Amino acid sequence: MAPVGPLPAGACTDMRIIILGSAAGGGFPQWNCACGNCARARAGDPAAKPRTQSSAAVSADGVRWFLLNCSPDVRQQIEQTPALQPRRGVRHSPIAGVVLTNGDVDHVAGLLSLRERQPFVLYATARVLAALAANPIFGVLREDLVERRPLRLDDAVALSGPDGEAGGIDAEAFAVPGKVALYLEDPKAERFGTVAEDTIGLRLSAATGGRSLYYIPGCAALPAELCRKLAGADVVMFDGTTWRDDEMAASGTGEKTAGRMGHMCIAGEGGSLAAFAGLDARRKIYVHLNNTNPALLSDSQERAAVEAAGWEVAEDGMEIVP
């Protein structure tokens, strides 16, 4: 896919989304995996396109950008995306802020790569910000340069950069079923559920109005309240981690189910394909796909089933204008 560059000076546009990374944690192919999917990707099979770890970028003007999660692959993603590269002076970045949907390693580890004395704003729920503050390694993001701004559930906020100037994007955080980040799990607990601020979805829209987009890279279920929110949505980018709930065990790559990992599988009676069937969302895109998911392969029966149901499978570099 061709690199996405900045808009011409003075250009005006609606909200614009770039998929920086469309794979789940570990990327595709995963560094220590030789499953059939990963083997095809390493062999250069065009039906098994490599993907970096889950992240996206949003802008209303093509000048100031906000990252949606910050994956361990963020440096590579920036180098593959001209719109996010320095444009003026010796030190500069178009990245005005980062918005986190949870505290998972594949969504926060990239923050450590943004430590080079570059100001930006970090948005997350108070619970996720507290988890980062409790880990001294994130102190490399100096608080006098990287302001932490808590997101309140169900309140819309105008995203802005460190200079306080609005970026033209409104974001509303809302709770979705999920799981506490792996490194925060209590090994003595019998259940690994979540509290409201552990995992969120985002409703994004241009401040000037127009269509909106829902970004939900991690979600364990679709309760009635969430179904009502997503019904008739313009664009939904949704958790596509696994095809089936027992996929890890079936592929010989692990033991955890999708549900145990805080994700909703795609197929089956309780999967997202069935759950979305009556929601009439205009455009539906799967993001955060695990390396074991057969829907990654463009020639698979599973990909055909996804597309027949009106879904797209995200690729790195995909651009979306709702």
C-alpha cells in the first residue's frame, strides 16, 4: 500500500484515519511463531501480508495527528507513514497526542519510543494512567513535556496538543467488556474480569460535524447497551483477534481462549459476525487480528465469509474517511 503523506498546505478535510498497525500483540508474523499463517507471511506469500501491532492515527487537518494506542512498532509505523514524520526544524513531530484504549503492552510499550524530549498529550482513563504512573519506566516521559489528561467515561472531549490548540477531533470514551492488562492480573484471582476503566472504546468525530467512527480494538462481548450505541454507525473498527474462541489451542500456539484474553471471537453463535448482523452499521472493519486468525489470509474461506457478511479486514496503511 502506498505511503500516506500530509495534505497540501491549507487543505481542508473531514476526519481522516490511517491504520498504522492491524495485527494483535506480537504482530504478523509473530517473532516466535511458525504456524501456517506465519510461515506463509515469511515466505512472501501475497495472500499473507505482514502486519505490525495494533494502532491507528486520526487527524482533522492532516497537520496535527493523534495516535490511537502506541504499539511497540511505533517507530516502524512512523517511518512507513510520511504524515507522521518531522516536517520542519531540527526537532518536530506532527503527533500532538496519544489516546489509549487500555493498558495492554501492545498498546502502551511504544510510548517508551516517544521519550526523546518531544511534547505531546497522553489521554487515558484515570485507572490506566495510574497503572503507568506506578511503573517507573514510564517516567522517561517527563511530565513537564508529556501532559497526562484523564478521560472520563461517556464525556466527549476536544482533543488538543501540548500547546492547548484544539486538533479538530472530538473523542468520547465509553466502557466495553474486557480484561485487566496481563501484567496487572492477580494470579490468585479466579476470574480476570474488568472494571469500567480497564478497556474502553472511542467514538471519534470531526469537531465541525459529519460522520463518526467507533474504534474498539479490544472487546469481550456485545451487551445490549453497546449494541444500541453501535446500531447504524457510520464506521466501526472492531476487535477481530481470533476466528474461533479456542483458536490458540486448535493451532497449537497456546491454551487461552479468546474470552480469557478479553476478546470476542469472530465466528460462531456468540461471535461478532452474528452479533453485528442486525446492527446495520454502514462500514465494518476488523482490526487487532492475531497471527493465528485465518481471516488474515486473503485466500481463506474465513476471509470470504467475513467479506460476504459485509466486513473488511484492516491492513497497515489503510486510510479511512468516514
